Amino acid sequence: MINERMRRLLDCLAAVHQEGGIDCATAARHFTSLCEQALNGADIHNILPQAAAHIAHCPDCQEEYEALLAVLRAEQSGET
């Protein structure tokens, strides 16, 4: 039986090969901009839907994006 993390990784790999899908390196190039815009209330799905879809299906990218978002939130609130 495939666990949830493995299923999401396989979905991510399959998405790379679908029309319009992007890979981890391409998605990662947009993390800072997406995080900054998300902190300003933007919906990243409206800004870069392919990157948002990749983040949603790739556990490693999702973890990296969420970590960056947490750091930027902390900076914004003066916690750092």
C-alpha cells in the first residue's frame, strides 16, 4: 500500500510530464515572490497556478515553501 507522502510524490512526478506542469527547480525559483505575495493576502493559485499546483503535490517543495513563509512571517511581525 502506498502511503500519502509517496502518493503525493508520484503525483508530483506525473504532473511534471503533463502539459503546463513544472519541476521542483522551476517552482523553487518562485518561492520568495509567492511567499511575499501570500503575506500580502494574494492567492498564489491566481498568481502562478503551475507553481501553486506543484507545491500542493510535492511534499519537499511544500515543506520548503512553508518554511520560507514562516520565516518571512516572523520577520514581518518582528520576531526575528
